[in-house]
Amino acid sequence: MHCPFCRHPDSRVVDSRTTDDGTSIRRRRQCPDCSRRFTTVETASLMVIKRSGVTEPFSRDKVIAGVRKACQGRPVTEDALAQLGQRVEEAVRATGCAELSTHDVGLAILGPLQELDVVAYLRFASVYRAFESLEDFEGVIAELRAGQEPPGDGAAVAAGDRPPVEPAEGAGGPAVPAPAGAG
């Protein structure tokens, strides 16, 4: 590492610490020639191999820009997009590979995007998976419907719409209290 002050070709590491997010290392260095100190930040490079064969550095901003297009007109905040970008970057870095294909990055986007907004997920998946027919859309929609809870479960069901509950063994009387005024 060249000293930024005197251009001496060497330096000595005085202190090393990881950054708050853990994705890079901050090093305090000292020049053996002029004795001045300076800081460097080191990150592991992550390269993406595009379909054309060209490699370029991974860009969280490019991930967010692509997802933003799929989210146009949807109730998705910029904060949610930033969090999705961070999740995707963490996922691709966790693979431990220095080079990933655009296909791998796309796969890392699909999971968090499905959790964020199903319509945006469908839009992104249609481009990412290169849908060519209505059957492609119908297949993914069927998968999405199968993975969701049926409407009407949970707190949204009114008390009068609940199915009757069988009384427990040995219990006398109704398991569900009768509505007020019923008699």
C-alpha cells in the first residue's frame, strides 16, 4: 500500500477493525518513511458474470433499481427496497463465491421480493424467468396461491361465522359461548 502523503511503496498496519455491518475491514496504517498515519477500508470483491460473459462488480444499487421497476405503482417504500438490497447482498456474499452469475443474483432477489410484494414478485419473475405464455403466469400464480393462507382464517372472521367447535371429552356445555341475545 503506497503512502498517500510521500508515495513510499510500503506501510505498516497499526490497527484493524471490522466495520459495523461486518462487510469490510478498516485498517489504520503508518508509513515507515514519513511516519504519517492513514486509514484504508478493505472489502471482498464480488463479481457478477453477465449473460454476455462480461464480468462486473456486484452493485446493490443495480439490484434496487431493477426491483424498483417491478414495484412501480405498488405500496413499497424506499426503505423496504434498501432493506431488500441489503438482504440480497448478504445472501450472495454468504455463498462464499467470488463470482456469481446473474442467474444466481436473480434467485437471491426472488425470495425477499416475494415476501415484500407478491405483484412485484410476479412482475420480476416474468422477466427473470422469461415467461412466454399465459400458462407460465398461471403456473406461478398457482404456486403463490398454494403457499398462502386461505382468506378468512384468523382474526378477520366474525364470531358468528366460526364453525362449531366440538366440546372436549367430559366437558359439559357448549365449547363456544352463544352470542348475546340468542336464546
